[in-house]
Amino acid sequence: MTAAEICAAVKGTLAVEAEDAAANGVYVGDLLSDVMGHAGEDCVLVTIQNHLNAIAVCTLVGCSVVVLCHSRPVPPDMAEAAAREGVAIITTSLSQYAAALALSALPPAEH
Amino acid sequence: MPAEYSPTILQGQHTNDDEILAKTPLDTKALGGDSSVIIMELLQRFKVRDVMKRQIIAVARSTTLREAQRLMRENRISGLPVCEDGRLYGIVSVNDIINALDNGWIEDSCERHMATNLVVMEAGMPISFALRYFNNYTYGRFPVLDSNRKLVGILSQRDVMRALLYELSVEIRKLERKTAGNGPLRATGERYFRREWAVVRNDLSRAGHAANDIKVILRERKVARSVARRVAVAAYELEINICIHSHGGVLVLLISDDTITITAKDRGPGIPDIEWACRDGTSTANDWIRSLGFGAGMGLSNSKRVADSFDIQSEVGKFTKVTCTFNMVPPEPAPAEGGAS
């Protein structure tokens, strides 16, 4: 599923675009250690963590799409890091659970 | 007889070595006396016979100085031992040849003009002793005799230098392995890559840089993706741990042929109960840290889970040191991750 398709599914806004950003699974988590420990590669990360370190974790686990829930804003340094690392950021008003439901076409991505 | 060949008569009087040494104050620095144990040990362990040249180009007593000159020129050497059946009679040097040309006796035999007061070395001498000779005399090379007084080699400063450099490189390589985080010493290869990152307390804006660099380095070195991911996860967890729990420290990456080691060492405050700290979900992080998605109490347990070997040492008030080692080759084919594909 491409970032654009994910964005449409969660009725969100593509805050940061990234070429070839796509996912074939979903992981929901706000604890970055948990994400690092369990998120599978090539997943979309559904989270409320709107800061730089979320992008660092995405880069480490090989996740190229982040869905930021509850309309959390994207700080400039996070947007910058995401653009640099090729991670797309989508903001949505949905909660994590609602966003996960909206992405139910994708399987869980667990490591 | 050229004056430069008559400093001290040693021929047949090897017990005089101590006298020679007594004459010239020992330059301990030149001999390694002010050096490391390893260098001192090397200088003692190596004998002259271990590093001398065994291929000797020599002339007989009846050989003409002109022939000696030709041999020196062709072999690019500045001196020739005069030797028959292993017995050393003297040495002909470039200076002897120059004198012969100047004075018109170049067709004379070597025996007539060779130096006979010789400084020689014994094959069983430690290199430290040989270095004293180079220090005490101006000669660039010395004939080497065995216990039967037979000429068995020539020792030059270059021979000593080459041997010492080689052995030092071997010793340093051993040291590098030992200092690789004091972790299990499983590296068997000879190529090493080491890099270190400083991690600053509470600087979360930079936390993750080292782990990211490490991931890039592993990718460039074509480390298996599944291994690189595990290494990066441990590196990130440990980097964050130093950042949020310690007074600051370093993260070290060491890559050998068959293992990758991540070592995280901080300057305290140390962990009072390591077992508790390694348990999933236990953390001393404050609310601020937790609000950033850290402090889930999974850092150490995650690191332990992804590593092939895990070691933690800590002393309250002093330091915590965590070492994660990864086998370069995954133990089994990497399973499809999370059923995501």
C-alpha cells in the first residue's frame, strides 16, 4: 500500500512526502522501545509520537510511513529528518485504534 | 688498518660485552627501558638469530680488493666479511676500497688491508643487547657468530627495525582484540573496524545518531540485513539508555571478520539491581522521558534479546557497561518478518 493510499484510508494529510514510501503491514505503538523490539520491516507505524526520535526508530526498523494520530502537529525537525531519511508522515484526526481499523486491509507487521 | 675499525677488540673475547656496556651509559629510552612491557618483552624475547640475514655475501682472504669492490657495488652493500669455512678473519669496508683506490693498492688481497679488530654479535643475544651495539658503535651492520665462533649471519639496523615493526603490529592487534569491550573474545579474523560516539546526557535531539551511523556502516559493509537490524536496535537502545539514564558516556562499534560488538559505557550513576533493570517493563525514567516514548523499561531487555551474547557490568556511583555481541552470520536463515510480506 503506498503512502497516498494509506493517507486516503485514514482520511489524513500527507505532511511529509517520500518517494517509494509504502507499507505491507501495520504496527501500532507509542513506546519507541516497543516499536523497535516488535515492529516488522516495511510497516506503517501508527503512533502519537510526534518527535524526531520516532523517525530515528522508523529508520532503524525499516518503516517508511508514519501515521500521526489525534491531529498531532509535525515539528520542523521531525519533518526534516523524515524527508532526509525517506519516511512519509501522514497526520490524521483518528485515534490509533481507528487508524488501525482503517488500515485493516494490511496485516499486522510484527517482528 | 682504517682507524674506524679499531674501537674495541672483541674478537674471541665475548665476555667483554659488559665492559663495553659499562663504558657507555645505557640509553634506556633507545633500548625500550622507558617503554611498555610489551616492547621490553619483545626486545628480550627476540634473539639476534631470529632477525639476522642468513645469506652472507663474503670474500676469501686472497680475494682482491677490486673484486670486493665489484661485489659491494653489485649487491649494494657497504661491507664484506672475509670468511673461509665459516671462520671470520676480518671485514672489508667501502672505506678500505676508497683508501685502496687512493693509494693504488686496489689489486691487493683483502687480507692485507681488511679490519681485524672486530665488533661481533652472538646469535643467541637478545635484540635489546644488539640495540646497545648499534647505539654504542657507528656501524650499520655487525657479523653474527654462533657458539662455535662460526659466521652465521649479518645483522643490520634495518633487519631489527623490520622484525620489531612486524612483531609490534602482531602485539597491537592482540591488544585491539582484548580491548574490544572486554566481551567474549570470539574474533578470529585480522581485519578490524572500530568507531566511537560520545553520547551526551539528556540530549535527545541527537540520540539515535550513533545507531543510525552504525546502520549505515553495516549496510556499506554488506552485513546481512537481519543482523544489521538487530545491531542497530541494540545500539539505539543503549544509546538512549546512556542519554536518559546516565551522566553521559560512549558507544563503541567494533567489527571483526566474524562478529560485531556494541559496547555502551557511561560515567554513572550505575545500576543498584542489574537483574531488576534487565526485566521487561522496569524503568526509572521520568514522565518527561516517557512522554517522548522512552522509558518503557525495554531498553536492556530488547538489547539482550537481539544480541547473540550480552554482558552487563555496573558499579553504583561509577559506571555501567553493556556489551552486545552479534555473530556476523545469522545462526539460521532469517524467517519472514512478522508475516508482513
